[in-house]
Amino acid sequence: MIDSLRVLVLGKLDWSALPHEWFTIGGTVALSGMLLTVIAMLTYFKRWKWLWKEWLTSTDPKRIGIMYIVIAGLMLFRGALDAMMIWIQQSLSLGESHGYLTGPHFQQIFTAHGDIMVFFATMGLLAGLMNLIVPLQIGARDLASPLLNTLGFWLYVGGAILINMFFVFGGEFAAVGWLAQTPLSELQYSPGTGVDYWIWSLQVSGLGSLFTGINFLATIIKMRAPGMTLLRMPAFTWATLCSSVIIITIFPILAITIAMLTLDRYLGTHFFTTTGGGNPMMYINLIWMWGHPEVYVLILPSYGVYSEIVATFSRKRTALYVSNVIGLLGVTAIAMLVWLHHFFTMGAGADVNAAFGISTEFIVLPTALLFASWLLTMFRGRIKLASPMFWFLAFVSTFTFGGLAGMLLAFPAADYQVHNSLFLVAHFHTQIVGGALFGIFAAITYWFPKFTGFKLNETLGKYAVALWLTGFFLAFLPLYILGFMGATRRLDHYTNPSWQPLFMVSVVGFLVLCTGALTQILQIVVSIVQRRQYRDATGDPWDGRTLEWSTPSPVPFYNFTSIPEVHSRDAFWEMKQSGQTAKKHYEDIEVPKNTPFGIYIAAAAFVFGFAMVWHMFLIAAIALVAALLCVIIRTFDEDTEYVLPASKVRELEKAREAA
Amino acid sequence: MTATLVEVHRAEEKARKTYFLFWVYLMTDLLMFAGLFAAFAVLRSNSFSGPTEKDIYQLPLVLAETFILLISSYTAGLAVYSANKGRLKTAQVLLYTTGVLGLSFLTLELTEFSHLISDGNGPSRSAFLSSYFSLVGTHGLHITVGLLWLVILLIFLAKRGLSESMIRKVTLFSMFWHFLDIVWIFIFSIVYLMGVSL
Ligand code: HEM
Ligand SMILES: [Cu+2]
């Protein structure tokens, strides 16, 4: 009786799930330490109410954007710890020595590393940037649905917590690689809760990404300022639009693919099993139908960032603007059609492999349009080499390298040699770190003053670029070579002594990368301490071209006192040229109220996911009902906005000008 | 308080945004169904010495389901029309009809499922049955959600009458319902009709 009650409430959870290994104890202590510190600080400084009212329940995309970047920064750190553990193991584990990690533990680490970096670090940073920049660039005050925006953010947070919960309950994460390929991830081969954590974490955060994608598409299509035709949109907005279109297309596929795996594991169906007529290869197809376009979700926004930066720091309009846009659209289209290049070796046959190999190579055409646009924008421009521009130059060198490696991988015959080798690992790290992440760093440097009112220290910024670039090549060039020497990915042990020196060099590279990251932290700290010195009172520190620079820094919560009218591309530049910037008139502004429903619904989703991991079906059902109730209550709430009268706006503006 | 021109304009703007968001959501849902259809197409012949498609489909029953759903879609459409004309009573009756029809559809489907399961042909019997149950069942789950939505909609219609925002909600529901109808047409032709003729 007691026992069946326990199963009903607690499912599979029991004492043995609590931490008892060094890394789970360490993780639990670290996580609870962080939590307690935050709680103590908030209580000591009496900031709970402020946090809840001003931040957690906020519907202001600028606030949400900053929260995204903070959480994603933490996850970047978390993912980097995993990377460090992988690197150390690989530099030690030769011959007699087996390093300091067990095989299964090593597998969990590289799985967590990949998922955290893609879903929670990079995606989070990008969602943050989009929130901060897009409404300002299109002359809007908000997103199409403020509720979907906070909900998307909180689902992302829910997923991020869920992926770390295994430290405290269960002690194991999935040991199946970041995409949990079947049949390995099926119950038969992975009976523990690790894969279930993987499933529910990605399901919860994936839903968040989908909402965010839908919201940005609607915002960009429906909420542009009068006069801003599609071909007058800033490049970053275009890139966000393309990225959102891909998200909307592929995240439903991810959701349903994971759902089918879930059914296999929970209800004994046979989608991807090796028995019962299941087809594991179908999973590989479906997951890469999501997976390949996803890498372009990551890189497209950075393409947009580079276009903005190159134009601003060359003090010229984007050259070949239309080609630039066609380039983005071309990348978007091709990205969705070439997934099979991730499994040429599966044996689909020469014709299929050739078709997908060739279509993959076509990606160079739109990419070349983008590069042509950037080069011609710089050509005869008055280039100012500020640190965002250095990030761009660093990107050009890494990305060309990684792109060429990708072209090689896309030849099926060549790919048979280097598939799943460290050459592949080097390729995609070059693209994601040297492409997407450098773009994000560039963006943060570039737009930082817009949201804080002061610039970042330039000297430290330039050091950071230099360290990242050097560290990057030191860390990843050896991997290209190791790949050619036959080292496959995900090795926790090897016997060939000639590999070790290269692994060692790679570790040194990692250390240099760490100093780069520390320099960036230092840069932020120094800039905050000396913020008077870096203050920018104009709101336009770089002599910018697009509408976000027409607002004061930091941007007021209503963004614009009146919605600007757009007559050309680079609308703000045009206004400056014709001297139209001084005019100001005030109007009533409709502002969305803050809402806790994003948190409530996401919390229910989090509880649901956690309960499902442990087969606590009663609690899962309760959580589901709670989420539904929240949705219903919120849908029928008619009082979600208030009007900020023009007189009040005037008051606020006067107060700001006086300060 | 009479609505000013600006307010009317804002309300229209909001409606357009909401419809657009909902359209995009429907498209994503469609893509999710596409994944299920793809899985079904791959696995439909993997009956693993269990029953094949021909063995289990009962076309007359499915045809009845189809007509019931089509008619319910029609009544949902008429409900939107009446709501826009301000005819609260008619809209309510039509929505009730939609609900009853939806419920009958669901009952028929669940009867079909429970027969299969009690014969030992549940979703874990073979890959074919896994994909069949998931595809048709996901549609059924959507119908269930739709019915739940309908109940809540009717409660609030009785309470609040045909306000601007209630009309919008009726329209959204009807879009959802039509969408499910379209998906069902695909299920009917690709699963059932092709299944018995292939
Ligand atoms: C010039 C353009 C590119 C080409 C031709 C290309 C080609 C390829 C090919 C053929 C593979 C599969 C290799 C194998 O498994 O053996 C691959 C893997 C990968 N690429 Fe690229 N790629 C390009 C750009 C990018 C970009 C821009 C990104 C990310 C921002 C990226 C991220 C990845 C990732 C994450 C993987 C593999 C993941 C895994 O197997 O776990 N690639 N690429
Ligand atoms: Cu790819």
C-alpha cells in the first residue's frame, strides 16, 4: 500500500538517486551554493520585489534580452567546464594511462557539452541579441506577442535548469552524443534516466525557441515602422527574419522526432528500435533534418551583425545590399535541403550521396554574395578599426578556414575518410566558435553602449580578440591534423603516442582561449568601474546608421517617443544627413503590462518534464493541468495593457535630459 | 465610453497580429504532422508479422468519422459568420453542434482504438501500428484539445457575450478546427484510402 503510493507520487525516484560521486556531489554543492548566495544577497539587499517586478515578470524585450544573455553566459561557462574536462582527459589518456575519467562519465560530458553549447549558450545569446536589437531596428516598441516572449524565455530557462538537474537527482546524464542517435538512445541500450533528462530538457527549451521564432517572424512582418519596406530593413533584422524562418520550419520536426523517441522509451513503440520493425536510420534522417538547418540558425544572425558592423565602421552604406539579402535568403533555402551530408556513410547509395554532396557545395554561392557585399562595403570606405571590426576580421580568417573544411567534408568520397573524425570536430567548432560566437562577441561590443550608456574598454577588447584568435587556431588546428592522422571524435583513450603532442598543443590553445574569456570579463569590470570615462551621452557612439542609434542610451522602456517614419535604407543616417533628428513630439503610448504567466506556465512545464523523467505520472498530470489553467486564465484576461499618456512621456524625457 | 478612431485602429492592428501569429503556429503544427506522416510512410509496411493495414482499417466507420468532422467544420464556420453578425444565440447553438459532432468523432475513433488494443494490436505491437496510432492519435489529441477549448469558449461567451475580443477567439477556434479538418482529409486519403488499396 505504502509502496504503491510511493510509486504513484515519486515514480522511480529513491534514495539511490541522490548524489554520491565526486562530480555529482561537486555539482550539487556548486549549484546549491550559487542558489543560496543569490537568495542571501536578494534578501540582504531587500531586492526580491524589485527582481520580481522589474525583471522576472517583465515583458520589455530589452529586459528579457539582458536576462537571456546573463543565463546564456552562465551556460557558456558551464559548457566550457565540460570542454576543459574533455581536453584534460584526452591529453592524459594515452596507452597505459587512462586519464581521470571513466568511459561512461566521459561520454556524458561530451554529450552535455554539445547540448549546452548549442541549445543553451549560443541559442540563448542569439535570442537575447534579437530581443535587444530587432524592435529598435524596425522602429517598434515591442514584439508581436509580449506574452509569448516571456514564455519563450522562461521555457528556455526551464530547459537549462532541467539539463543540470541530473547532478542533484539521478547522477547521470545521457551518454549518447549531443543528438542522442538511435538505437543507442533507446531503452534497451540506455536504460537510465540520462536520456530522459536529455529528452525533456530539449523538449521544454525547444518549445521556447519555437515560440521565439514565431514571435520574431510576426514582429518583423507586421510591426515595422511606416515606410520601412522589406528592402529597407537593416541587415541584422533580415538575418533574424531568416533565422526565425528556419526555426519555425525545423523545431516542429525536432519536437516530433524527440516525441517519437519518447514513445519508444515510455510506451514501448517501435519507431527507431532494432526490433518490432523499427527503423533507427529514420531517426538519423529526422534529427539531421533539424540539425543541419540549426547550424544556420546559429550563424545567420552573426552574418547580420557583421553586415551592420562593416557598414558602420566603413562609414558607407552596405554595398550590394540586395545581393546581401539574396545571400541570406539563399543560405536559408539551401540550409534546409542538404541534411544528408551528415550521414553519407550510412549507405544511401552513390546517387543520393552525390545529389546531396553537390547541393551542399552550392552553399558557397550565397555565402560568396555575403562576402562580396562585406568586401565591397569596406572597399574605399573610411575604415575605423574599432574592436567590433577586429572581431569581424577574426571571423573572416576562421570562417574561411572552416568553410573550406566543410567543402571537403561535403565530397562523399572524401567524407568516408574523415567522417566523425577530429577533422569534423575541428570543422564545426571553427564555424560555431569562429563564426557564430565571434559574431555574438562583436555584437555585444557594438551594442553594449546602447543599453548601458557607456562603451567597453577598447584596448582590452582588442586584446580579447587577439587572444581568442590565437587560442582558437592553437586549439583547433591540431584537431584538423589529428583527424587526418586517424583520430576519431569522442575518444576517451588512445594508443598512438604520436597523437599526444598535438593534443597537448590543443590544451595550450584552450588555456589561451580561457585568458581571452578572462580578458573579456576584465574588460566588462573595468568598463563598469570607469563608466564615467566611457560614458556616451549622445546615444550614437559609433556614428551609426540604423534606427536603434536614434534613441537615447540607455533606451527608455517605450523605445521611441514617437514612431519614426522611414524614407530609405539606413534611416537614421538619412535623418542625420537631412538634419531631422531634433524634432520630437509626444504621443500616448500603449504599454504591455508585466505578467507572471510566462514564469507560471514555464514552471509548470519544468515540473512536468522533471516528473516525466522520474515517471511521477501523477505530478506530471497535475503540472499539465496547472499549465492549462494558466493559459486559460491569461487568454481571457482582457486587461493586459495600459496607456502611458503623452504628458507623462514628456515628463520622463525632460527628467532624463536633465540628468 | 465610445471608442475613438485611434482605439479602433489599435484593436484592428491587434487582431491582425493575433491572426498572423496563429497562422504561423498552425503551419508549425502542420510541419509536426508532416514528421508523423513521414514516419508513417516509412513504417507502414513494417507490420512485423502482426496485422497489416488491410487487416485493421474499417472504411465505413472512417467514412462516417470523415463526414462528421466535415459537417462540424461547416458549423464552426457558420458560427464565426453569426458571431460577426452579432447573433449570439445562433453562434452558441452552432458551436454546441460543433462540439457534439467533435465528441462523436472522438468516440468513434476511441472505439476503433480500443478494439485494436483489446485484440492485442496496440501501438507496441509493430512499427506500423506505432506510427499509425501516433499519427491518428495525435490528430485525436488535437481534437480533444479543441473540444476543451470549445467548452471554455462557450462558458465565456455566455458570460461576456460577443465582445470584439470574443469574436476574435471564436474565429481563432474555428481556424484551428478547419485546420484539423484538413489534416484529417490527409489522414483519410493517405492512411486509410491508400492503405486499403495499396
Ligand atoms: C561552407 C559551408 C559548410 C559546409 C560545406 C559544411 C559541410 C559539412 C559537412 C559535410 C558536415 C558533415 C561531416 C561529417 O559528419 O563527416 C558538416 C558537419 C557539421 N557542420 Fe558544417 N558545413 C558548412 C558550414 C557550417 C556552418 C556555418 C556551421 C555552423 C555554424 C556548421 C556546423 C556543422 C556541425 C555542427 C557539424 C556536425 C555535427 C556533428 O556531426 O555532430 N557547418 N558540415
Ligand atoms: Cu550540415
